[in-house]
Amino acid sequence: MLTDLVLFFMNQAITLIGYGEAGRTFARAGGWQARARVFDLLDLRRLYDEDDVRGYASLRQALLDSGCVISVVTADQALPAAQDAAGKLAADALFFDMNSVAPNTKRAAAQIINTAGGRYVDVAIMSPVNPAKTSVPLLISGPHCDEGAKALAELGFTNIRIVGDAIGRAATIKMLRSVMYKGVEALTAECLIACERAGVTDEVLGSFNNDWSAQADYRLDRMLVHGARRSAEMAEAVKTLEALGVEPLLTRGTVARQAALGALNLESPPSGLDAKLKAIAK
């Protein structure tokens, strides 16, 4: 009898729901553009042509006979994507939810997918996808994590760790890490924007260790480019903390600060910390 994994690879189609930075990076780095079927709410035909992938106007078309589905959308679209995919999935299709959302959001999505006959896998992407690409650390959990880990490895992912058989465990680790990581980003921005206005940036930076300026430059860059997406993720972190009975006093501020930097629409921030602070000041 053929194993689930062999059956999976007899079906060549891989469906990507979402073709932003993560989806596009994975398809290109994994070398499976020719197998990829892509659905995105945006009109990305130029990118599809550039990457030689097949884009579809409807999710139903993109999911037809696909044995592997990777959902990489914005946090606010994670549950709607699962809802839209339900009923359109091939039997026993693996559904990799790689979105940065609260564990309860993933549990709700898992119930929808599993009820529809799919096999849901909770996946947490634990660092920026670039420059790591398919070597980005992935945490996975859920009852189908063993099959999921094998399938992801065959797709070229090289840094996979199973963290349990409960849906939401990988998401919990991701969300609570983000409380600290993206909170530090927001605090960095708040401090340095105030420093720039007060004319004391060099003095304050000089009071920290030598590599802090470079770290601050990187943190501002990430917020300026991805602030809107990070804000949506941190809104899910707020839900995570509330579900654990922890008042998200600081994380609510992180949501607002990330959104504010993202709203500046500096998708190509200037190089260097001083230039970024001047651009923000404008």
C-alpha cells in the first residue's frame, strides 16, 4: 500500500494561498515554481509571469487536485483563507497554515480544514524569510505534524522542528516570542523618534553598546517596510496574551507603533539610521 507521502508526491500540484514575500520566496528558493498554483486577492499577474508560476483567478481552481496547500497571507486573512479553502480541498490534502496568528485562530482554522477532509498543520515561521529562504526555522505542531514535516522537507525546507501534537503550540511560541521581539522594535522606534526631535540621538546611542545603532537601523527598516503586517500580527499576540490571562499593556502599544511606521508607506527606506529618522520626521 502506498504511503501518504508517496501519494502526496504523485500529485505534483502545490497551492500557495498568498504570494507576498514569504510565498514568493519559498516558491523560487524551493525550485517548485512549475508545480505551484497561486491564488492571491491582489492582481499579481506581473509577478506570476516574472516567476513563471501559474496564477488563478479563483481559489477553487488553484486548489483542484492539489495535495499540498501553503497559506501565507496577512494575519487578518488567515481564518478567511481557511474558510474559503474548506470544501474545495482535495481529500487528505495537507494544509500548512504558516500565518502569524493567535493559537485560538489556528485552532478555529484547523477545525474548519479537518472537518472539510484536509489535514491541518500549524506552522510558525520563526525569523524573516529573507535571506534565510527555505532554511528559515519552522516550528510545526498538530496531529499531522509527522507527515507535514516529511512533506516540507521534500519541498526543500531544511530547518524544521516538531514541537508537539497540539494545534496552537507552534503558534503560541511564535506569538509570545513576537511580544518581545517586535515590542523591542516598537520601543526602539519610540525612543529614537523622540531622540531625533530632541536633538540628542548621538548622545543616547552613544550610551548604549557599539552594535546598538546597527540593530536600531535594522529594526526601523523592518517596521517601515512591514509595519502594517507586523501590526496585524501583534493584534493576534494581544489575543494570545488575553487568552492566557495576561493583560497586554505594552503589546497594545506595539500594535499602534508598528501600524504608525507602516502607514508612512516608505517601502524602500533610505539607507542608514540617520536618513531613516529624517524620513520619519518628515
